[in-house]
Amino acid sequence: MWEEYAYISLFAISFGAATVCPISSELVFISMIGTNFNPILCIWTAAAGNWLGGMTTYGMGRLGKSEWLTKYFKIPSAQLEKISNFAAGHGAATAFFGFLPAIGDVIVFVLGLLRANLPLTACSMFVGKFLRYCLLAYGILQGMEW
């Protein structure tokens, strides 16, 4: 019974880690795999939670105004227009890097602010987060064998 709570906790912590909360899902993820939880279930649980947290960050950005970038970060309107056009198209693929510490959340937030292509953003973000947990699990399992 307590195992279900561990997976729920991993999901919740992974969700929070992809928002503005300063927490790390990797510690819980590593601990669970290190104590023989199902690695496949851990990967899917962490990736789903982290992806939904990232989509929440994207949504928060989408609620904002792109004019804030001109006002607060002094980005010229012409340059902002070019950036917005890029983000609306294939620039949304940069959401793949949403898993990066510190800057990943900023990338996703700005993509929301610039109204980047939602399906492409969602897909590329999930792939990045999923692959990160796959590689992390692989490294942990290899280290445990060694």
C-alpha cells in the first residue's frame, strides 16, 4: 500500500520541480530506483509529473503579455516580432530543453509568453523530460550493477 504513495509523491515532486518551486525530483527518483522500485513505472511517473508541471509553467507564461519582454528586458519591438515568429513555428522545439536546471523553466515560460505552437511545445517538452529520466534510470541501474 505504501508503494502507491511513493509513486504519487514522485509525481507530485516532479510536477513541482517543473514549476517555480525550488525542489529537485532527481533525488526522489534516484532513491526510488535505488531501493528497487519499478524503473519503468518511475520513469513514466516522473516524466508525466514533470511534463504536466512544465505545461503549467507554459500556461502561466501564456497568461502574460509579450510586451513585458520589451518593457522589462528592453528587447526592441522588431526583435521581439522576429522571436515571436520563430517561437510560433519550429522554435517551440526548444521546449525539449525544458528539463535543464534553472533555465529550463525560463525557456518554457518564455515560450508560453510568446504563444509558441502548443502541440509542438508539448511534444518536444515531453520527449526531453522522458529521455532525461530514461538516461538517469539507466545510469543508476548501471551504477548499481557495477
